[in-house]
Amino acid sequence: MTNAKGEADAPESGKTPARQPRGTGRRLRGAIAHKLGLAIVSGEYAPGDTLSGEIAFSEALDVSRSAYREAVQVLTAKGLVESRPKAGTRVLPRNRWNLLDPDVVAWAFAGSPDIQFIRSLFELRAIVEPAAARLAAERRDRADLKAMKDALAAMRRHTLATEAGLAADREFHDAILRATRNDALVVLSASIGAAVNWTTQFKQRSRALPRDPLPDHIRVYDGIAAGDAEAAGAAMRALVDLALEDTRHAME
Amino acid sequence: MTNAKGEADAPESGKTPARQPRGTGRRLRGAIAHKLGLAIVSGEYAPGDTLSGEIAFSEALDVSRSAYREAVQVLTAKGLVESRPKAGTRVLPRNRWNLLDPDVVAWAFAGSPDIQFIRSLFELRAIVEPAAARLAAERRDRADLKAMKDALAAMRRHTLATEAGLAADREFHDAILRATRNDALVVLSASIGAAVNWTTQFKQRSRALPRDPLPDHIRVYDGIAAGDAEAAGAAMRALVDLALEDTRHAME
DNA sequence: GGCTCCTTATTTACTCGGACATATTAAAGC
DNA sequence: GCTTTAATATGTCCGAGTAAATAAGGAGCC
């Protein structure tokens, strides 16, 4: 039986230390789901491992069985675990995980992210975003262009060193994806955006954005505004390649 | 293969379970989540609507509040609803839904699928699969090629009119995605595959697959086996375009 | 004797019902 | 108009009982 971590839960004479395990404003079950999801994604529980029983685990966490169960349902919904009577709840193999679920991505990046996974997401980005720029060039309307232009202005006003600047960057890419009129692409941005965001902060932490990204963005905008799918796609491809280059360079 | 439900489960003959008439295919909370998810995705509850309270709803469904709540947690995990004290449980706007979650996709296709959404997924497929073929051409090893070849052989043996043939088709595309060594792409296939599967069955229902898809598949395989990324990508693009053409043609 | 097959027994998740706590909104009061 | 108070729905807790799936045990058969 692969047991949890500290099972040293001794119900000795009432010295229960302040039962307030809710670290943040998240609801209790959310905190549990977060904790468990983090532990699973970070490999603390390997695929195939079976968690200790509901009663034991919930008591170890000092929460009710209901709260623990609801947290497990969340993980089940995201494909991380599976539970059957008598067999217990076991961690599923990685290929069953909903790796594009925003929460799962967030958990994957909360610890020490797997290099392979980062590469996967950036490769996906390099595939999807140029194609999205092409579609956007064909389908954008006036409102889309205004949203992109506003985002660019905000990027220039604040730099990428500020939180507002990062938000503007995200908004620019989101506006492009919305302009594709493709819901599936928009949803993908939620997952990809998490990866991009993490690496951007990472680059910033390891000193200096080596390049001014604004001209690249403007080229993308110009292509989309002109309705030139080829130019927009090429410009976006260049932008993503440069970002990947910078990230790779900053990671040594 | 992510469709773990099997809708047309025959109710057990003779033994009519009068006590728990709630659909007894999955676990109870799974049935509730399925029912609610279907109702939300199909538009029965519009975004912004607030569901009736837990006690009322659970009694209306004739289940305990715990089971109902666990079902709602599943929907919350998939971004379909959000619940806050006093405010109740409300349906979130579409752009908050995890549209790439396998279950959500399954629910979307269980009813009368939204044409726009089908178009979105096929557009995504047209973007992702050719790029995947290019990557596979560069990274495949002997085992990958064997898997593809076996799948092709199975496709020829059984035709696409049989279930085994459809499975072989899926396996061929899955083998390509696995050969990219990119987990994010593999996961995408789960969602895209659901759409492809549905439309394939649709085409079959509405009379005749008008074209033999095998030569197109073989061209893709040849490109990958030769390590020719450009050829593999072009062949896959042609394949997807033809499939989209057929689907569009069959939908009038 | 060794084997399969069926029955039983146990373990675990699953469902239930009720109770209390908490947070958020809306109304009442200043 | 702002603060305080009350109402309400979700959130959490508890304990009991049910259903399902595996492991153990015994009857029958080769």
C-alpha cells in the first residue's frame, strides 16, 4: 500500500492544533483539490499509486469526508485519478490526464515545471498561433482591430515589466484568437497562456528582456489589419520563434 | 476511446429498479453530472441562469444532497458552472467552459451538435494534424512506424464501415500524434477524435463514404516513413481537407 | 491430489439524511 | 447615503447504512 506522507495522525487527548487548514480564500475543498492535484502532477504520487482510504486521508488532512470526496471528484473530472469500490482511488497514467485543463496546467507550473511539458505547450503554440493569425486576417471586423490596437497601446504605455503590460500582451493574443471566430482556439489560449505567462515571468526573473517585442507585435497587427493572411501568419511565426528563442536562452 | 459512457445501455431486462430510477449506467453522481452537463451544453440552461437550490434540485431528482453536490463539483471543475454562497449556482458563459474536455465534447455531440462547434473542431484539426505529421516525420522511430503500418493494415482488412475499421483509423492518427513526442498534441486528439468520430458515423448514416480514404492515408505514412516533413504535412493536409469536404457535403 | 467453479466474507467507495457554520446579499435602521 | 442587521443558499461536518469488487474459502470434478 503506497501510503500518504505523514500519517502520524495520533488522535491523542485533544491537542488538535487550530483547525484552519484553509490557507487562502479558496473554499476548503478547493484547497484540498489544489493540494492533491499539485502532489499528483508534481509526481509525489506516481501513476498507479493508490491513495489511502477516504476515512484515513480525510482524517489525516483534518477535514470531513465530504470535503475530501468533493475534492477527489474534481480530480476525477480532470482525469487525474479514478476510484472504484474496494479498489480505492488510484492515480491514472499521464495520458489520461486532461493536460489542457487550465487547473492542471497551473498545477504543472506551480512546482518545478517539467521541461518536456513546457516544450510541448510552446510547440503547440508555434502551431496554433500563426494559423490563428491567418484566420484572424480573414475574419476580423472593426471591433477586433480596435481591441488589438488598444492592447498594443497598453503594451507600449506600460512595459512588459509590469503586470499591466503582461495583461495587455495576453489581451492582444486573446483578441486575435477571438477574431478567428473559433471557440476551440479561444479555449486553447487559456492553457497556452498559462505557459507563456510562466515563462515570461521566468525570463523577467532571470534578468532583462533582451528584445523589444513591440515591433514584432505591430507587424502581426499590420498583417491582420491589411487582411493579408500570409503576412500575418509569417509575422506571428517570427514572434513565437523569437519568444521561444529567448526562453530557451534564459533557461541555462 | 475516451467515451466511457455507452449511451444506449439497455435497462436490465425484467428487473425494473423502481427504487433508483435515476439512470443506472454510471455511478449515481456520474449520471447526474451527465444529465446536468448535457442540459447545460445543449442550451437548456442558458449562461447566466441560476439553478434552483441544492435541496430543491436534489429532491426533484430524488437523490441525496451529497450526490447532487458531487455532481456539481464535476461541472465546476469543467468550468460549466460556478456556485457561491447565497448567490446560488449559475451557468458560466461559454468562454469559461473547458470546451476541449473530453466529457464536455461528448455532451456537445450527444444532443444535436452545434454546427459552429463542429466547424471549430475541424478547423483545429486542419491546423494541428498536418503540423503533427511534420513533427512525426522528424521524430518517429521504428516502433511508431510499425504501429502506423499495423493500423493501416487493419483499416484495409476491415473497411471503414465496421467498428474495427474506425478504431484502426483512430489508431493511425493516434500513432502519428504519439510519434510527435508531444503530450499536449496527444491530449488534443481525445477531443478532436470525438468530433471526427461523430462526423464519420454521420457520414455513414447519410449514405456511403464516397471516397476510399486508404490511398490518402498511405501517402501520409510514406511521407513520415521517408522522414520528409513537407510531404507528410502536405499529404495530411490533403487528407483532412477531403474529410472536411465529405462531411460538409454530407450535411445537407 | 490438484484443479476449477461457485459461494462467502471483507474491504472500500458510494449514498443517504440531518445538523450546524459561513459567507454573501438584501433589507432595515441610523 | 452609510452602517448594521437579518435572511438565505452554499459550505462543512457527522454517522449510519448500501452496493460493488476483490480475496478467501469450500464443494464438486477430473
